[in-house]
Amino acid sequence: MAQQVFGDVLKKGEAIFQNVSGKLLEKPAVAKALEAAMVGRSKVDEGVALALKRLNVQTRGEFRGLKARVEGLEAQVGELREALDALKAASSKPAPSKSPARSSARAQAKKAPRKA
């Protein structure tokens, strides 16, 4: 019940605000003042951006770009670590031993006298 009353009051307030703001914007002086305020704000924004650049402070866009680059590099480092671990695991396996038949055949060949 209370939420419904609050919703109705909110809707009426929005309607009144739209009505008043519409009437205000119909007046040329108000429209001109609003336009001047918007132009002034954009000039202030440009001035702040220039000051931050001169102070070598990163802008939000530059910071986001750097963050994305760092995240990409971290992913590459992770992949390289996994590859290195795989190489270490592969190299730590014992080398296959020579077959006993080959080894004994060579040993016998060395011991046997050579025919001239």
C-alpha cells in the first residue's frame, strides 16, 4: 500500500517536473543560458584534460588501455610458465636405456678378434 502511494507521488512529481522544465525551455533566455552552460562545461573539461596531460597524469581511457595491456601480458606469462613447466617435466623423465641385446652385441664385437 505504502509503495503504491509512493509510486503515485513519484509519477506526479515526474509529470510536474517535465511540465515545468518544458515551459522553461520554451523561453529563449533559458534555452540560451542552458546552451551557454553546456559550452562552458565542455571548455572546463578540455582544460582539465590538458592540465592532467601536462602533469603527466593518465586519463581514464589511457589507464583502461594500460590495464588491458597488462592483463594481456599476464596471460602470456601464464602460458609461457605452463609451457616451461611442460618442458621441465618432459626433460626430467629418464632417457630410454639402450636395449641389452645391442649392448651385448657391441661388447662381443669388441672382444672378438678381427679377421684380416
